[in-house]
Amino acid sequence: MPSRPPQLRQQPARTTSNWDRRKSRHERGYGREHEAMRRVVLAEEPLCRLCRAKEPPQFTPSTIADHIRPKAEGGTDERENYQGLCDPCSKAKTARESARARRRAR
Ligand SMILES: [Zn+2]
């Protein structure tokens, strides 16, 4: 994967994003309601949605209630914006979203 020269990592973190990582999970909207939604999503989608979409499909248990459209990109907490994902798929999706966020911040 192409990356910027190492010396650029020394720059201070940008602070223009309103996605404030210093806030607690609760302040970011991951409180009790998220926990209830997580149970609903995992009950309805016991198998990872991205793994099932693979060719051939894989059947991996969902462990994460994922925001299909990230809250940092304007996603909602409605049921239709959630999907059940396994841990590796969730991490890969989060990494892609972080890369998008970094591009937006430039
Ligand atoms: Zn998966």
C-alpha cells in the first residue's frame, strides 16, 4: 500500500474534524441505546453481511453492530443503517473509513 514519507507523520494531528475522539463512547452516541440496537442487529443478522456477500459466501458469526454509513459521515442510528459484521470485516471497513476521513481532512 502506498504511503506518505515517514517524516510526514511528525506533523501534529489535524483538529478540523468535528469527530472528537476525546469524547467518551456515550457522548459520541454509543450509550445504552446503541447497546440495545446492537442486540437487535446481532439477533437479526447472526452472520456477517460482508462475508455472506463474498463469492463463494462465507458464514462467519456477526459480533459487531456496524454503522453502514459511519456516523462521522452523517450516518444515523436507525436500524436500516446497521448491519451485522464479524470482527475482521468490521476492522477492515473501519480502516477504509479512516482513510476516507484522512483524505477529507486535507
Ligand atoms: Zn465478515
